[in-house]
Amino acid sequence: MANYLAMNRDELTAEKAALEAKYKEFQAKGLKLNMARGKPGPHQMDLAMDLLKMNDYTTDAGTDARNYGELEGLQEARVLFADVFGVKPEEVFVGGNSSLQLMYNLVNIGYVFGFPESPCPWSQVEKRKFLCPVPGYDRHFAITEEFGFELVSVPMTPNGPDMDIVEKLVAEDPDIKGIWCVPQYSNPDGYTYSDETIERFAKMKTAAPDFKIFWDEAYIVHHLTDEIIETPVLLNESKKYGNENRVFMFTSTSKITFPGAGVSAIACSESSMKYICKRFSVMIISYDKMNQLRHVRFLKNKEGVLAHMAKHRRRLVPCFDAVKTAFKNNLIPCGDIAHWTDPKGGYFISLYVMPGCAKRVAGLCKDAGLTLTGAGSAYPYHKDPEDSHLRIAPTYPSLDEVETASELLCICVRLAVAEKLLADKAD
Amino acid sequence: MANYLAMNRDELTAEKAALEAKYKEFQAKGLKLNMARGKPGPHQMDLAMDLLKMNDYTTDAGTDARNYGELEGLQEARVLFADVFGVKPEEVFVGGNSSLQLMYNLVNIGYVFGFPESPCPWSQVEKRKFLCPVPGYDRHFAITEEFGFELVSVPMTPNGPDMDIVEKLVAEDPDIKGIWCVPQYSNPDGYTYSDETIERFAKMKTAAPDFKIFWDEAYIVHHLTDEIIETPVLLNESKKYGNENRVFMFTSTSKITFPGAGVSAIACSESSMKYICKRFSVMIISYDKMNQLRHVRFLKNKEGVLAHMAKHRRRLVPCFDAVKTAFKNNLIPCGDIAHWTDPKGGYFISLYVMPGCAKRVAGLCKDAGLTLTGAGSAYPYHKDPEDSHLRIAPTYPSLDEVETASELLCICVRLAVAEKLLADKAD
């Protein structure tokens, strides 16, 4: 291996031929590997099987968790999530198995009814816009796209979204109604917002009185190193500036217990809580409190959550290591053809390949039996202007499979780059 | 006791004094009884405790119910509900713990996006209307009220809504976008729609191409007699006239297993299914399939459901009997001061007191420690034009409590009527 960027036409042609041979070997294996979505693997879900032994139905207050009632969630569940968020139990709403659904519900409420601070429902704002730090989470972007918002990209940095740009946009344009954020171990880069970024979110001036920060703490306890990273709590910081109604924080146990059968939660101001409970009460009598109680009995408190997450970490670190080691050994020697993030937590590694190559890499992988998230997915409208980004999710496959997939992925990256460089030379 | 309507002023005054004395005795007891909501009692929920022993997570297809995926529900859960509905599994969507939330979601979809047949989203229909058979279910009405529909009352009959009126209204007015129905053991009357009514719903002409029937089969297997009443299946009947996209049927296990932790389902045409899955996929990745699997393993099939419902019936029949016997013994002798329904299933008895007395009865009950659903709740905007209707829910209290509550209720009815008759004579 040598620096691709220094190769001449003949060298590149030879390299391409060698890669094609290796690629065909992989194709012959008939692989069926998937690194597309942030899905926990079976061995991770096995860690929570004791959850199912928790069959009690009497709450601490003596009520019956099997029956209707307590829309805002069981008190003990609110206490648990308050502990995880770093807020007060009265500021917590505990829902069903999907935090994505809670986010959708709140965008929907803004769209149909508006919030107490809204001059009008968002549906009546003709050029409504939502800020999308990029790369970001495709399902977030899809919600606001569904409701007809223009998705405005804001570049991510290792400290969070570029706040100079965010502050300028929200100060000037009252049609910008909110922003999607994954502040800890961001999806897909794995960056954690700096204290300064959080402070700037808390205090920034917004032209829209009903600007909302959708702050998805999907990975708040999903550490991949010994370091337990804890950042200032946006809701609490916002209170210092009287901006607490701007904040909706979310989390869930989807990547703590069971992805499809966990518990989700919102943290917001008590004033927002009152408003959303009024709206939610028309939609649903109460969420599954048996599952809430099961989770409280199993996880107990934040300490219990962290102890459980340490078990996940032990199982995930080797998978992340396999990917990063493959990249280091197979891509760095080729010169500046790709770079990637080194997350301290979360579920993803961002791989940035030479611009113009990401789609080709994903296509090559697919044709050899390795599914990646579609290139461009992390950008509004699935359009990566550079065609450079790929989101790598190393959690679901087994370690053996991750090793194989990483090797194949590196060959695909190198092959796509060699093709590109040859094509460029032909121009 | 004698016929109140035949009493003169002095006789009524004496009767009223006697009733007041009895009423005070009840007040002195410091009762705390609740017949307000259709809530199963603890002894009913205990019947389903084996549900919690079902801790398997491998589906019949070999997939893992703990993980993300299968938005439309587990195949075996679709089969179970198809069996209950009397439709095909491909026509069933299995959701979370709340059928009310599914109804809300669908009204919301109509409002924001419209349906494939819609000339425009319902939000753009300025004078949008929804038909509400009365008396009906307050939470149904509240959803369409929340979305700004004018709620148009249609009188109920023992055979279902007055179809002459329904047909006329929907044929003439394209702004009428749907109707709320509880076709079996209706809430609150306990009436079951006749075969003719169902047929007329299936074939009626609607001015709105996107007219939707919200057909809430909340009590589809909730029989209170030996008779297993089964009616034509609206979705199947509608196909005969090419109107299958008009139908959304709903049910849930809320009153089969656990009210707060059951499983809900929709039945609709495959074409509607495709559309709603597309919309729902933006909102949620998948519902709690562990709870779906638990329910399938526990209930097994329709036969299993009916066997389980027979256990409920044995426990509920005495409570309904207590109410009806109290009415018969204490109200009939007083003449035509009240009448009530005799449901063959469901969760409620409708009590119609002399017009102008319902609110007073509910108030008297409340002041003696018996909570009823607020008078008027079964009507749009909570306004019973006759002030006559009360919905009696005899399931949640113990049999002893139902007996006491029924006795108190009869005294309150008679007292309110005596007061009314005296006031009328004073006029």
C-alpha cells in the first residue's frame, strides 16, 4: 500500500485490479452483514432479561399499574428519569416505548395548535424552517420534513453545531421554529456538545418566541470509555435566562434494555408540562405503566443504570475497536483518502471518504452483502453535498462479523477512491 | 312508594322530606364510591396475571421481539386480532397500549395530510364536521373537538344511529368527514347495531370522497349473556360496494387483560394499510412487540379470548344485576320518572332520568361520595339538551359497593325528581 494521491495512472490501475480481485473474493463468500442502523445485538438485550421477572403491579403510592391513569407516568419512573436527566421529577413525562413518537407528537402539537408562546400554529407559518445540524439523525429530519418544514443545514463541529451560525439564523428569522440536537455522543459523529455550546443554546436570542430545542439525549449514559462524561443540563441552564420553555429533552431505554420494548421520557419546564399534558390527555389515557414499573424495579436508579451500561460498554468496545483498527491499518497508509470520528460513546462512527465516493462505497458494500445506511442519509433530504459521509453502526453484528465487515468496507473505500482518481485523471 | 306523577303538592313534600332523611344517612357514611369510568376492577385484572409469565421473545418467524422493527405488528398478533375482527391478517395493524391513540393518530393524519381520497387535508375544510351518535363516548368526541370539527349529533336507537338521518346528512354535505361508532354494546347504551344498520353504513353514498367511519369495536367480545352476539363485519360488507377505504375498525385488550398495559389494533383495507404505514413510519419505528407476543401466547386465538371473556362475564353479571335490580325495585314504583337500558354486553348502563334532573342527580351523588361521569358527558360539548342522561359504570367497585351505590343513586334520582316536580308545581 502507498499513498493513492501520489500514484500515477499505471500504479492506480494496478492497485484497482488488485482491489477488484480481493473484492471478488468477498463477493464469493455470500456475506449477509448489516451495519446500517443503531440496533443493539442479541447479546446486549440478553443483559436485560431479568427485566421480565419484574411482575409487580403495585406502585410505591399503592396504585395499580395495570389500570388506566397517571398520564404523566408513574412517580417512581419520573424520579428515575429525573435522576438520569439531572432535572426534577415534576419536569419529567414518562411515555411508551418510543421517544421518536414523543418528538413527533410535540412537532405535531406545534404544527396543529402551536405552543402557549406561539403567535400562531406552525402550520400557518408558510415558510416554516427547522435547523438540522449535519450530519445528523435521519429520523429527526424526516419528522420535520413530513410537516413541511424547510430543513436548514448547520455544520457540526466537535463542540456541537456551529453556534455562530445558529445564533445568527435564529436571531434573524422568526420562521425558524426549532432545532434537532443529539448533544451527547451525537448521531452520527459521536461528538459531545461543549459546555459553551450548551450555554449558548440556553441564552441565545430567538426571533421566534416559540422556538423549541429538541434535545435528544438518546445516548446520555451510553459511554464507551471509562470516562463518565456529564455536561450541563440544558433545561437547568435555560432557567437562568428565563428560556426554560424553549427546551424539550428526550431520552429512552431503547439502547439500555430492549429497543422495541423500552420506556421513553421527556424533560421540560413545569409550564410546558402542563400544556403538553392537556394536549396529550385528548390522545391517550395513559402509557404502559407496567413496563414503566418493570424498568424502575430492574434499573432502580441512575447508579443502577450506569452499572448496567458498563455491561453494554464491555461488549461494544471490541466492536468499535475492530472498525477503527481496520480503518487505521487499511486506510491511513493510502494517504488522505478518508477520515473518521473516534466516539467516546453512542452508537456510531462517522466515516468521511474522499468527496464524491460515499455512494459508490455504499453500493460496492451492498453488492458484496454488507448493508450500510444509505449514503447521504445523515443530511436533510438525504443529500450529502460532498457525497462523502457514511454512518457506521458496529453494534448489531457479532464481533466476528464486524471484523469481516470492516475489512470489506476498507476494500470498498479504497476501490471507490482508486476509481475516482483514475476517472479524474482521464478528464 | 307511589307514582310521583300522581302526587299532589303535600304528598310530594312529604316524600321529599323522607328522601332527604335517607340521603343524609348515606352522607353520614362517608362513602367513597366511583361509577364514573369504564374501568375493570382488580379482580378482573387478576384473571390475566399469567400474561406476565409469557417471557418468550422469539416470534413464530424466528425474529426477536425485543428489537426494533415490524411496524405493522407481529404476524401472530395480526392473526389473533384478524380472528377477533373477522378480517384478514394483512388488514390488521397492531399497535401499542391505546386504541384511543390510534384513533387520534388517524384523525390527525386526516387533518394534517388528508387521506389518498381527500381533495385536501381536513384542516383546509373550514366548516369540517363529524357525526356523533348520541349518547356516545366522550373521549371520541373530544378528539374531533380538539381538531376543530363541528360535532353533529345523531340520535341513537336500539338498532344503532338513526340511519335515515345519517344517510341524508352524509349524502348532502361534503364537509362531513366521518362518524364515531361503537357498534357492539355501544358506549353508553349497550346497543348493538343491527345487520341492516351495518349494511347501510357499508353502502351509503357520501358527498365527501374521504368520509371515514371510525368503528370502535371496544366491546366486540365483551358479552354479558350466554348469547355470543356476532354481527356482519363492516370492512367485509363495505368491500361489496367498493367502499372499503371508508372503514377504520379498532379494538384493544384494555378490557380483556390490563386497561393500561394491553394491546390495540386497527383493521382497514390493504390500500389504507399501505397509506397509514407510510405515515406511521415517520412517527415510530415499531410498537411494543414484547407485549404483543405476551398477549398472543396468553390468549392464543379467538377461542382463547372468548374463554377468558367468560371469566369476566361471571364476575360482571352480578354487578350489572345489582344496578338493574335496584332501579327496578326503587324507580319503577315511582312511575315514569326514569328508564334505563338493559345491555347484553359492554361496560355501561344508560340511565335516563326525568328531563332537567340529570345534573342534579350527579350533584347529589357526588355530595354523598358517589362519583358518576359528569351529566352531559355523553353528548358533544358535554351538553345533554334534555339534561336527562347518566352513564352508569358498574365494573370497578366491588359488588358490595355497587349495591350500596345503586341504592344511593336511586334515592338521588327520586329526590331530584321530587324537587323538580315541586318546583314545576310552584311555577
